[in-house]
Amino acid sequence: MENGVVENGVCHKESVNGSHDLWKYENGLDVPSSADHLVVMVHGILGNANDWKFAAEQFVRALPDKVFVHCSERNAAKLTLDGIDVMGERLAEEVLEVIKQAPQLRKISFVAHSVGGLVSRYVIGKLYQPPTCSNAEDSMANDSVESLRGTIGGLEPMNFITVATPHLGSRGNKQVPFLFGVTAFEKAASVIIHWIFRRTGRHLFLTDDDEGKPPLLKRMVEDHYEYPFILALQAFRRRVAYSNVGYDHIVGWRTSSIRRISELPKWEDSLNEKYPHIVYEEQCKADDAEHCEPNSVDDSNSDKVEEELVTGLSRVSWEKVDVSFHSSRLRYAAHSVIQVKDHYMHAEGADVIQHIIDHFLL
């Protein structure tokens, strides 16, 4: 890696393929010393490493000597159109390179925006390593289940955090709000989306058919296809989904919060001065996998595939945090504000980043 640049006590260094690494700078060291927790930040479609610059700096300042932040760049710009699986394979290689270059790392977390959350789910499935026999024996002896969770790239999985991620894809009524919930528009989008977003568009609308396999998003709620995707999610100490309740014209509330229509909560304006845009928080326990069957759906109003995705992802527990920028001057840019993609334009989302940091498990 090239020499780093120090700004306000935070060392920035360009890493593999133009990605950015950040850590607390002290004692003249140009390499991270005691930070043993890797935080991988993953941008969304047509994005780049700079999209997480503000959040990455806040993380390092708030948690000095604790976190080593890596803002991914392997899938920048048009490379985000190559498909969730292709992006996942690239990012997995990138993460392993970072781990190899920083041998002090012991823990790993992901913070991902939009499509980056789907890519991250693919990555952890690929990098998941089941617990070894010795770890299992130790956990049994100590009455602990921690060692039974497996690892991600050889590191202990801690936080898996998504921000405005279309977990249920973009098909279905009002999953892409800018289509206004008009059925004709939504059906047309599923047919032509690949003209604009290529293979990634097919994955988002579940129109992909690779060698007769089910759509990738369906395979990613199972453990018996390419990788153990659900086991990998389950390995993390916590999983969190931040969602915009409205004004996100790219990703709908239902798909980003992994909820059925009937499960969307009623929310009120926040009275919390520290987190003025957090309007609802919910702890969702894991459903019993052995007895968990998709709910029956009304074919005229619901989507059976969407129900399968909700059911599959509900096999693990989730913290769900709902966000509203309805009174913001840039409310129509909620998809970017929630991430603080630009420090100056999207500064109103800073309380969401602070909420992520304050609840981050070290």
C-alpha cells in the first residue's frame, strides 16, 4: 500500500484497486497498530469508495484503536452492473487481500448501502468457514455457543448492517417507488431493466435463469446452493436493516426492512434530539427454521416469491431501524441522505451514521 495521508487524526491510505483504508493516526505510525476489527463498507449501484467517506471517518474518530475501516472499490461505477454474484466474487477477493495485509485483525463487520447489501450477503456466504471440531468441543466444555458460529474469512463475525438494501429484490408492488405502484410500469420494468442495469437488473427483478437455476436472490436465502448464505448471516452477532419509510424512490420500505405489507409499523416523528430521523426500532427474533413455512398469499395482491424471500431471511434475527426524512429539504434524495453520500449535500443523515456507530458491537 502507498503512504497514507493524515486528515484530522484519521489516516487515509489507498489500498487494493483504489479502495480506501482508514484508521486512527497516532505516534507517527503509518500502519494500524491495535485496531483489530475490520469494518468493510460497501457502496451501492454505480457508486464508489468515496460514497462512504463521511461514515468511515466518523467510525474511526468515534472508535479509535478499535476499527480498521475498508471502503471497497473493486466494483466501482459500471462494474456494479455485472451481477450480484460477479461483484460478490470480486469483493470476496478484495476482503481476503485486506485481511492478508493486516494480520492484527481478529473481527469483521459489514456496513453496506443499497445493492451493496446484497453483494455483502453473497460475500459472507463465500467466505463463511464452519466451526472446527476443536472449537465445537471447547464451546461444549464452556457451555458457550459462540465458537459454533463459524468465521468469515477466518475472522469473528460481529455486525452485518445494511442501509436501504433491496433484500426482497425490486419486483413487486411499490418495491421501486418511482414507478408509482402502477402495475403496468412495474411489469414493463421487469422486462426492460436489463437494458439499463444489465445482469444486476435481472438479479434485482428475479428474472435471471442461470442454467435453469432459481433466481439468485432465491438461492441466497438457502444454504444448499452455491454457498451457505443463511449460515453465514447467522454467524454474525447482530444483523441490522436500516430503511427509509418514504421518499426513497429507488428502494421501497418493504424490501429494505424485510417485512410483509401487514408488518409495516405505524411510526411517529422522532422526539429524540440525538437521532431526529430514527422513527421506529424493532427487534425481530428468528423464526423456527424447522417449522417455518411461507405464509399463504393472495395471488391477486401478493407475490409468492417475495414471501419465500421474507420467510428465508426471517430464519435469523434482525434489528430493524426505520428512518424518515419527510421534513428534510432533501427528502426526495433519501436514498443518498441515509448514507450521507455527500457530506455537504446529505448532512442531515449524520444522525443515522451516529446511530450505527453508537450501537456497533465491538
